[in-house]
Amino acid sequence: MLKGIHHVAIICSDIERSKQFYTELLGFRVAAEVYREERQSWKVDLQLNGVYCIELFSFPQVPARLSRPEAAGLRHLAFSVENLHAWVDALEAKGLPCEPIRTDPYSGAQFTFCSDPDGLPVEFYEWQV
């Protein structure tokens, strides 16, 4: 029986740039960093609020991610936020542009997107209970 999502793995073209994005801009904490010599690859484990969430991987010469037009596979990451407008203001103050805030026609909740350093869409969703 499934208990939940354990983590998401992301392959990065520049591990330092992606680590900076997820830690300095989004607030994740580095839990561990390992260099895997046999694969010439870094693995960085990230936590959010003490919970293991994301693995960042680097590999030599990774192909660019096809994001638009939309392709099969992972479409985007989505994070819950309490105050979307304040979150967007904070991100934009740090130099990360976000799309205009939209309203989900089915739930009535507000959301927006930005992109990580490799073009992976990242959504921020103000969940209303």
C-alpha cells in the first residue's frame, strides 16, 4: 500500500546553480551532498521543513529538457503556499520572475509558475481549505 510521495529526482545541467535556486530562493535545506566518482555525478538531498523531498543530480553533458511544447513525462513541481501574493513578491525581489497570478477555474484557488534553472516549471498554489 502506498503511503505517499517520498521524493522527486531532478537532473540538473549545473548542480551549483540548481542548488542555489532550491535553497536560496525556495528555502530548501541541503541534507547531504555526495560525489559519485563512478558516474561523475553529484547527488544533493534537499529537505523542506525537515522532510526529505528532492534529489538533485548532475551528470556530464545532459540534454536540455523539453518543456514547451509540452512533452510526455513530469510536467511540473507544485508547492503549497499560504500567501501567494507575498510569496511572489519575495521571489521577484530575489530576481526570480513569476507568471501573472491566475485562478484555478475548478477550485477557485490562485496559483502561478516560475521556472527552475533548467526550465522545469515550478508552480506555487495557494490552497484554500
